[in-house]
Amino acid sequence: MKTKVAIIGAGPSGLLLGQLLHKHGIDNIILEARSPDYVLGRIRAGVLEQGMVDLLRACGAGERMDREGHVHEGFALSFNGRKERIDLKKLSGGKTVMVYGQTEVTRDLMEAREAAGAVTVYEAANVQPHDFDGGRPYLTFTKNGEEMRLDCEYIAGCDGFHGVSRKSAPVDQLKCFERVYPFGWLGVLSRTRPVDHELIYANHERGFALCSMRNDMLSRYYVQCPLDDKVEDWSDERFWNELKARLPEDVAARLVTGPSIEKSIAPLRSFVCEPMQFGRMFLVGDAAHIVPPTGAKGLNLAASDVDMLYKVLVRRYETGDEGVLAQYSQKALRRIWKAERFSWWMTSLLHKFGDDAFTQRMQLADLDYFTSSEAGLKTIAENYVGLPYEQVE
């Protein structure tokens, strides 16, 4: 097998990159270790920045999103008995976010790729990149028990935090930065009407809570919990009671509860590796960085990586100038660290860190300041809708 760009991973970032490259006539093949059903079974992010929304439209995968997604013009911060709305559209010069589940994004990209006739090899086992530090990179993998080889000109590692791409990078060239948070998020999905038409982020003395949704009759709720808690420790009744306790009284009073259809506990971490390019291999999305979900940046940050990588690859194939590829890591990391900062700040602002009364007072003072100041409100809004994408020079 042979292609120009070999993409490892058929999650949203790999599929989005593949579709954008295909639209520009750049041949690519995606290798995915799992089955399509497994990939679609991942229940994750649901808030899309304006930039990602625009990318999905540009690659021909935005029609159902525009039809079924929910445009949100704001969200609320709840603290100290108050609920303050952040008017994203007004404060960011007209930008909004789209509530549309990652599963649906993935499904739309899969269908767009299939319609385009582009190749995705699912259940490709033991994928391994080779010779990416030279001029003839290739991937080896096993399919149906047969050893296969995919020759290419570039490799895009879109295979997540635990994938093979970053693990294949030279250890002496890789520098990693990490912060692991001392709590997790217990998330529940229920076929109930959302408690509000916009997201609510709550700071409470009992811990953080988030009210989110997937659609008009599918709600997603979270509460901060200890890392050593087990899902089995949390009955539906216990979860709903704890969520109500952390919300303003008027919000809790209208909360519609019901049986959970999915329940899980996720740890929180901040992680960045530098650089994101090793010869002819590029790291994309979770393969290079992780953010706590508080700022709704994980999937969106992967999309901004994709935007930068596809642009430099298009420029390289249009002009023949390989030097343009050196812009990828530097410019992607510039935006990544800003998003890391916002996610870290939101996490630090809204979660309970032990019983330190001074820290709790500082959180409330911060929340009061930022929601009482026009400059503070704009800072939150412009980060939440997404900072501008970096441009190729």
C-alpha cells in the first residue's frame, strides 16, 4: 500500500484531517486499531468552538450538525448562591459555540469519508511507524493475521494519549509537562430534559458540578468526586441528590431526574509534550496534549492542530517547499498552551481542593471579580468560544 499522508487513528481528529486533505487532493489512508462501532461508542465532548464548526462545514461534514446541533450564545457560572450568565455572542463579537456530541461528529466524518471513497483500514493491529526521521517513512500493521506495509511521505499521529505515535518519538527529543488533579468527574447520561437551555458550571463547597446536554431529551451531568471512588458506589439516587445539593435552589427545583443510561468516572490531567514534529511524523490532538474538560477544550484543541497541519501540508504540496512544515509544532503549541492555561484556570476556579478555606475564598473573589468586570467577562468569553487559529506564513 502507498499514500502521501498516513494517518494513525480514526477518531475525530484523524477523520477531520483526512477529509480536509482529501478535499485538497492530497491522498491519505487512515489506520485504526478498533472497529467502527467501538470508535462510535466513545462518549465524550459535546461543545464545539466556532473554529471547529467552521472546519466541519469546510470539509463537507457539517450538514447534520447544522440541522440537529444546538447553537449556544452563553453559559452560566454558579457560585455563592448566585448564577451569572456569560453572554458569549455579545462579549466575543458574535461568536457562539455548538452543542453537538463527539459521537455524532465522528459519525458524520465517517460518512463523509465513505462518500468520498477515501480509505480507512479498521482493526489494524500492531501499527508501528518506521523511518520517519528519514525520507521514506512507512507504517507496518497486521490485518486479518497478515503483515501489511503502508509507504507514505508523512505520518500524522492522531491516535490519542495512549497511542503508538508519541511512544515512537525519540525519548531524548521529547519533553513532557504534566499536572494530575486530585479528583475526578463522575458523569451521568440520562434521557431527561436538560435543566437549562445553556450549560451551568457550579462552584460549591461540596465540590464542582456541571449541567450539560446532548439534545432536548438527552442530558449530561457531572459532579466532582474522589479519584478512588467507584461507579458502583454511586447509585442514581445518590448522584441526583448530590447534584441537586451543588446547584442553586431554583435550578435544583426544576431538575428532571431519571435512570442513568451511562455512568463513568474520568480522571483529570493537564499534559503537553514538545515538540509535536519528529522528522516526517506529526503528533495531533490527544497524542500531544490533554486538558481537563472544565474549559471544553479537548476536542477543539485537536481541531486547531488539524487546521494547522492540513494548512502546512497543503502549502507543501502546492509549492514543494518542505520548510513550511516546521511551522506546525511552534504555532500549534502557541495556541495549545493558551488553551491549557484556560482549562487549568477554570479547573482551579471551580473545584474543591481539600478543606482550605483561604483557597475557597480566593475562588469566590475571583468569580465575583470576573463576572462583575466587563474585561473579566470578555476574557472568559473569548477563551470559551476559542481563540483565533494560527495562520501559515
